[in-house]
Amino acid sequence: MKNKNSFTPVEVKGLCVPAYETLKKVTVVIPSYQPDEKLHSIVSGLEDAGFDDIIIVDDGSDVERKHFFPDPAEHPAVTLLVHPQNRGKGAALKTAFRWFLENRPDRAGVITADGDAQHRVEDIIACGGRMLREGNGTMVLGVRDFSLPNVPPRSKAGNRTTSAVFRIFCGLKISDTQTGLRAIPAGFLSDLCRVDGDRYEYETNMLLAMNGLGIEYCEHPIETVYIEENQTSHFRVVRDSLRIYSLILKYIFSSVAAFLIDAGSFYLLSRFLAPHLPAAEVLVCTVIARALSSGVNFIINRKMVFRSGASAGKTFLRYYALAIPVMLVSAGCVAGLKALFSVGAPWLVTLIKIVVDTVLYFVNFRIQREWVFAAGKSKKSVIDRDNDAK
């Protein structure tokens, strides 16, 4: 057996990290469902490297698969947590995070990894070392190179699509949105346990929540490994993709509903009310139409889209603190473009409004997600809140 105290600094992917220090300060978290022999190989590799704290979550695997989980009696570094039924990868990660917060107060953080041997031990060490080097305020994302020929087409297409959505809607430049290798400082885990989602969408929601939670991140390149073209993955393309994009799809639905109310009301008001208000018809029509549509939009966004835990009064004030300036900007731009191009027909004015509001649409999403409906960063850990409840 190797002497763990004999570890010396090692060069891993261009990052010189004191390996022994990294291994002793972080915990590896591995959620697993219906594993095979690859789980044993990754656990053995971590133990051989010197990791002394590995949390594995059995997420309701079938009885015939139970023997693939390492026995903690034979593997002292392993803590095995069990879900009686399958609850999803997100739920498994949250279970591990909560257990870590309650039982590992002196550890610097966790490194999440997959149990299918697609994350190399040296990359796990490197991400942990990078987290320690960056300090307690930075999450490290282990990112793969999706331009390589061994990447399955569905993974390449999915990552490109999600990366583009992140950039457009959220302003997040993440080159590997699907990565399961993440080094997370302990101080972030309590808030991440409150992020919505129990299955694959949780990892996406975690990234979407980073800005609102004040979590900085950096990327660290890792080896791109796809075993058997990822055929053992439990990812269900249609169902899990809908879960991953559910936040944005619900926001689009909410926005379309508000848009139809807003544009329809604006057209009717422009047609029947504008002749009586020649001096400020655009502003008046915009205000009335926006008052109707914003009420619907606020209710849907608060209850269905962002599922805000903040008080209704607080989110209401924030919503209109944003909606009123946006409305004025919209009215000003529409009126300016109407005058610039000498547009008079109500349908042309409405078309100009649609173009202007489409541009404002993307800005609105980011501000609503990160400020209006954000619950705010909790200052207490899960343990503190449990004690308060008692």
C-alpha cells in the first residue's frame, strides 16, 4: 500500500498542485445509478491516488446492480449513501452535499465526478488543486474539447446548443455546459442545495444560478473521454432535454403570452384611442398595454418560471422597478423610430414595437432571473437552518 505522506507536487495538465494537500482537503462525490465494473475502477483509482474521502450515492439502483458498489468495510475512504428509489442525479448530488455539510466541516469543498470512468483521476486532482489555488470563492468547471472527432454527435450538438442559449439568455460563456466534473467550495453548497431540479436539469440550473448566488467560476481543460460513445449514459434525450431547457422554455411561454396581450392591446388602442390623443398616443397606448401584459407576466414568472421564494411584495416592487424603465425605453424607441421613418399605419408601428421589444426581451430575462425573482444568497448553512427550525 502506498504511503500517502509520500506525495510530492505533481504536474497535472499544466497546473502544479501539491497532490497530498489537495487530496486531504477535498471530498469526491460520485452519484451513481445502475453502475457496472467501471465504478470499481474509478474508486480504486481515487484510492490509489490517495483520496481518503469519497461519497458515493446509490440512487435507487436495482438489486442485481448492488454488488458493483464498493463495500465501505473494504474501502475505508468510501461513504455509501442510498436512495431507496431512483430520484435523479440532481437529488443524489444534493444528498451528498447535505451529508458533507453535516459531517465534513473542516473540508475545503467537494469535487463531483461521474462513476463511468469518463473523468480521469489526474483531472479530478487538477480541478481540486485549481479550486484551492483560486481560493474559496471560485467554482472550477472541468471542460472537454468538443471539437475532437471522438465526441458523439448528440453530445456535440447538445453542448453547442446549450452554450449558445447560455450566452444569449444569461451572458454566461461556458464551453462545456454538460460537464459533471466540478470542484465546488464548501461555502457554496448550502445555496446550491436550494437550486431547483432533481435530475439532469439540476446541473444546468446550478450553472444558471451562479450569477444570482454570487458564485464566480473558471474553466480547467480536462481529457475528453467517451467510452462506447457514451452508450451507458442514463440520459433520456427528449425528456431530460426538456427538463434542462425547462426554465428557458417556460420563460418563452410566459413572454409569448405577455407579448400577445401587449401587442394586441397596443394595436387596438392605437386604432381606436390614438386619434383622440395625437400628442402622446404611443406613450399612452404603451402604458395601458404594458399594464395589462405585465400583470400576467409577473404572475406566471413568479409562480411557474423562476418559482421565487422571495416575498410577493419584494418581487412585485422589483418587477415594476424593472418593467417601468423598460416600458419607457420601449415607448421612446418606438416613438423615435416612428418619427424617423415617418410611419403612420398602426400595423407598421406595432411591427417596430415588436422589433424593439425583442431586443429588450433578452435583457429582461437576465435581470429577472438574477435580481427580480432571486431569493438572495443565504448566509446560513443547511445545518444552521435545521437548528433554527428546531
